[in-house]
Amino acid sequence: MTKKLKIFVGYDSREDIAWQVCRYSLLRHTNSDIEIYPLKQKTLREIGLYTRGTDSASTEFSLTRFLTPYLGAHDGYSIFVDCDFLFTTDVMNVLDNVDPEKAVYVVQHDYTPANAVKMDAQAQTSYPRKNWSSFILFNNAHPQVKALTPEVVNTQSPAYLHRFSWIDDDNLIGELPRSWNFLVGEYEKPAEVPSAIHYTNGGPWFSNWQNVDYGDLWTAERDMYEESIRAEKTA
């Protein structure tokens, strides 16, 4: 099995800058030939891969994320990640010591949300395995991942999908270190900067979330991204 890595970033039309900065941080910290795509619900509907009705989810990619291995279309690894992430190290490092017998790898959070609201005044909800699905490393060669077809994604309940009920043995869910999905505002700020910072309650691209932990790192990354765009236009 190849360790070629395809990454699908959840895209929400209200948070375009979050996707841009997430992508930029992924590319800036690696020398590997990774592929990164925005996971846009509108496009998936247009091509007939996503046919569910409208829902009340807080993001446009709440359920489309589970199409990641199908879209990856290879037997290597694929990652889904929410757009409100900032990467501070080479994402290829997440493949260190992975067991090919595991179907997926996630950070197995076990917490009660500290805030009643998140992002742009969106209500915060609590449910089993909350935020496990915000960063998923899929082993596309695994039979249970191959069975996660568009039909399953389009017909099964949100709970079935987000709680990984489509995997029939919990031992097939590998555990990543917390550093790969550090929940800002939910965990105490560690001495060492996490590998992947998740502004799960809201980040500096929202006017009312300017002073969050590691907000300065996100703002600095945004400034580098915007400078790169200006440089491209004047080249």
C-alpha cells in the first residue's frame, strides 16, 4: 500500500479564508507531493455524489466529509480535516507508525464542551465521540472504509456516520496523539505547540474570536498567505 496522501478540507462558504489558511499551512510545512482539495457541498451535489436533503448542521461539510475515501479513489491514505485547522508541522508525520490493519485513525476526544456557543453564534452540541470526525486519517485499502460508499453517506443518519458505527469493531479505530487535533478552548494550552491546532469554537477570522489560544499563529499564517498572493500578482 502506498503512503501517497490526499487531503480533503471541509469547505464552508462563510469561512473561505479559513480553508485558504489551512491549505497554506499544510503546503508550507511539507516537502512531500501531497494533494489538497476543498470539499464543497455545492459541487458534490452538482455531480450527484451528495443527495441528502438540507439539514441544520453548523457547517456545510458536516456529512460530506465521509465521502473522503471515495473521492480519494486510491488504496493509500486520505485525510479529512475541518477548515478551522492550522498545521504547524509536516502532515506526512501523521503516517509514522500507522498500522495497516486499522481502518481509520482519529484523536479520541472524551470531553464536555466548555462553551455553549461556537463560531458565528452557532449552538454547541454534545454527543458521543464528539470531534473524532474533525480529523480522520482513512486507510482507503481497508474493507470497512471501502464499504463507506456514497449510498451509505447519503442514507445513514448523522449519528451513525459521526460515531463511526460503520466500523463494526472499535479495535479498528486507531488512536492519534492529541497533538493532531488540539481543541483550542477545550484543553489547557500545552508547553509545546501542537502539530494541528483546531479552533473548534471559533478562530480569529470571526470578529468575536480574536483572543483565542494560538490566535497569533493563525493570524501570522494568514498574513503569509496574503503576502504570497500579492507576490504572485506582481510576479
